[in-house]
Amino acid sequence: MSSARAVVVGASHAGAQLVTSLRQEGWSGEIVLVGDESVLPYQRPPLSKAYLAGKCSLTELAIRSQDFYLKQGIECLDACVEEIDRSARQVLLSTGDRLSYDALALCTGARPRRLRAAGTQLDGVHYLRRSSDVQRIREDAIPGRRAVIVGGGYIGLETAASLRALGLDVTVLEAADRVLERVTAPEVSAFFTRVHQHEGVDVRTSASVEALVGDHRVREAVLASGELMAADLVIIGVGIEPTTELAEAAGLAVDDGILIDAHARSSDPTIVAAGDCASQDMPRYGRRIRLESVPSAVEQAKVAAATICGTDKEVTALPWFWSDQYDLKLQIAGLNTGYDDIVLSGDPTADRDFTCYYLRKGELIAADCVNRPRDFMTTKRMLGQGTAVDMAALTAEVAV
């Protein structure tokens, strides 16, 4: 193994964890991490929160220090992989070089979904996915300016909170009937709408953007209703989509993500994948799911590294997520897909801490916990045990 080379494509959370885990699993050969940014892998969730608000530096967000990669003998390349030659076991780099591999891991992540409207190329229109995106937003985020955020998901609402902290006039435009419609119950959506309105954000639902207009710089957003909304800057947060073109061109199975098994192997057993680009089967939820979650990316990466090193590990952990907005920490355990009932602990119409439990046919499948870390840990533990949960007992336990 000492003469072998492992190539990891994508300097994401998954990529950074995978190269680390390779060494921990005993890989003694070369490790090359190929990323298309000129900086070392960094934490991405704080980009729309603390980093945008100016509360931390990019150096503080680094997942590992430069010394770590040097000491571990991990080479970090600033390049794009343009092609995978599976038969020759090589990748073609944007530099024109070919890099041979004995093990290959795809951690290509995801990119922002583009808004289908005219004018998105204007100056002052931003997407938020990378540190360079935030740096450009910061340049435009002058106190008193009018910011329009297209999309009322987690990224949109987190960005709204950060821009309000910077002193901007903020409007959130959500095309659906409520914010966070895809991921939360109406009661949770109403809570976050109330909080943002209290903080001075103008939250508009059922508000679709038809076009962005201006000469060279954005000046207004044109809504489907015909309303014109003044805008000095626009941030688009309408979701992300997996970066799978490289895998598709190489002939790997792809369906809203690179299909992987429980060992993180793709349809080519010599190639593994992890992170936002990967889609895994989750028997508990009865379907294949692509998780946009740092904890899931980290676990998949650990399993992928073990698979490369010949260790039998499987992806087993249930998903969990979080979101920080103002003084609120939302922690989410499990997935609420297909829920048919909820149980509330606390009053989201009056309090700033509560838990919304999601049930399907009487079974607990997920929980949204706002400023209730104990509820989150209890629910996460119970979901992990995979046994039936007595909701009366649960709400009694977490209420103590």
C-alpha cells in the first residue's frame, strides 16, 4: 500500500474528512486532495451566519491546519478534475496533467440551484456557497442598503439574520405559501416568520421573482404579481443541486446524486463517494436520500475511507441538521418526510424555545428543537435505538 495513491476529488467537508480517515485507517501511500479553491478546506455552514456577519475569519473556519496536511503527507492541489479514465485509472486535471490513482473518492459536493429569471447576471446579484461568494456579498452589504433575498429556506433565513445584524434593510421573497415549507410543519414556519418580522425583516410568501432589472447593476426585482421591489443587492438561495457531471461522464450510476451502497461504494466498486453529491438508501425512511448535512458527509467519508482500506464499515447514523438565526439554535433530528401528525412541546406562538415532534402512523420519525438541546439529544438517542417511542413519556421526560 505504501506505493499506492489515493485521489480524493473535492475539498469539501467530506473530502477533508476522507483524507484524514484514510490515514487513521492505515493508508500509508500517497494521498492527493484535489479542490478547485485556492484555500484549504473550510467549514461551510458558518458562511451564511458568523462569517457573513464578520464574526470570524476564514482561517478560523479551516477544518484542518496547513501543518496537519503537511505532517500527514496529504497533498492539496488547487485544480479541477475534468475527466475520469476508469480503464486507465487516471484523472485528467484542468492543468493538463494526468494523475493516476489506485483508489478514487468523489466528494464533489453541490452547487447553488440557479434562479430561472432574467437579470441574474447583473452586478449586485449573488449566490452563497463559497467563501468568495461571501466576500463579494460583504462588499455590497453596506448598512442602510436594501437587500432582497430570493428563497425562504435555511440559507435565505440565516442570510437575512446576518444582514439585519449588519444594518441592512432586508426582504425575503418565498415562492411557496410559507417559509421552510419543504422541511418543517406550518407551526414551525409561522414561528420563524414571526421572529424575522420582529427583527425587522419583510417576509413575503407566494412571491415569485420574474426578473431582476437594472442597467449594469441590479436596481429592482420584478415579481410575478407585477410589483416592483427596490434592491441594492440580491441574494439567491433557492436550493442546491449535486455536482455529478464528472461521475455521469465516467458512466457511474447517478439519480439526484451518485448512487452509493452502505459502504459508500458507487456502481463501480473501485470508486467511493461521500457528501452532498452522494445518494444512499435509508431503510428507515423507505427510500434513497441525498442528505445535505455536514454530519452525514463526515460519516459517509469515514466509511468510504474504511472501504478503501478494506475495513468493513457501513453508513448507519440517522441524519441531523442545525440552523442558527439571531439567538435561536434550531437542531433537527431525523427526517420528517411523510409525517402525518405532530406533537408540540412548548408554545411556538409565544415562546422562543419549543420542540415539534413529527410522527408517521404514530411512530416518532423526527423533531425540530428550537433552543432545546436536551430535547434534541433525547430524540436523537431514541431515534437511533430504532424502538417504538411512547410520546406521552417522551414529552414528560423532555419537559422535566
